[in-house]
Amino acid sequence: MPTLSAAALHERLCAIRMVIFDIDGVLTDGSLYLGDDGQEYKAFNSRDGLGMRMLADSGVQLAILTGRRSRVVERRAADLGIEHVIQGRREKLPAFEELLAATGLAPATVAYMGDDVVDLPVMRRVGLSVAVADAVSTVREHAHLTTALGGGHGAARELCERIMLAQGSLERQLAPYLA
């Protein structure tokens, strides 16, 4: 994907009305912890969560689209107030199209954050495709933007703050903490 100029990237950031996040490798570091009891555990970054809440409070919708299915994801989404949660969909493009139909959003107003090749079909359709720093090289090559931070280590927060900065809402979201 051709590199965007700073002006073109800013324009795309300003147009975002929804951000869709993958889970494993994006909101987590990609590690899967499996207990002897069959229970699955995931570690989420609390700073990513606050950034996502601030972005939602700025009026940008949040969604999760993941190929795996986990009660842990349901709980994290509920904690963050994420309404759109699609799990267990290895073929992500049809799920993305269903989400567009349900929300009435155009692809150009959606950002998607991914880390592996299963994310590429959606990343190639959205207005802003974002790869985490430690995404596989093919994903980074097809992203409009690659974060400085890795999955589960602040990449989601980084994206949220870039969108809020471009849209002029970051200062308002930070104000209660700076008073």
C-alpha cells in the first residue's frame, strides 16, 4: 500500500467514526494462556482500555472482530462498553460487511487495527488500516499506519490518541485529568 502523506493521513484520521480492533496480537500481546482446566486467559493493557473509553466518549464507535471465541473477550468488551463484538469469525470480511450494514457506516469512515494476515481482507477495505508495531511484515506493508508500540503494549491507546488529536477531542478528553 502506498505511504500516505501527512495531510492524507490526517484527513483519514478525521473521517473515522468507528475503530474495529482484533484481539489476539492487538489488544493482547498475542500470547494464549491455557490452564489445565481448559480455561483461556488473556492479558489486556489498562492504558489501551482508557484510551478506548476516551475515544468512545469522543463519539467514535468501537468494535471487536476476532476469529477466536472467548468469554474473556466478552467481559473485556462489557467493561469498556463496546457494543459491537463479533467473535468466532475466521472469515472476517463477511463479518465486517455485516457490521457496516448494521451501523450504516461507509468503509471510508472505519479504521481497523490488525496484526496478522487474517486481518488483511478487512484492512484492504477500510478508510484507515493500522498495523501494530509487531505485526507480521505483510500486514505492515499493507497498512496506512503502523504504530510505534506493539500489540497489548499500548498500540491501541496510540491509535486512539492519534484519532482524538486529529479530530480535536484529545484535549477535552484529557482535561478532567489535568484540572
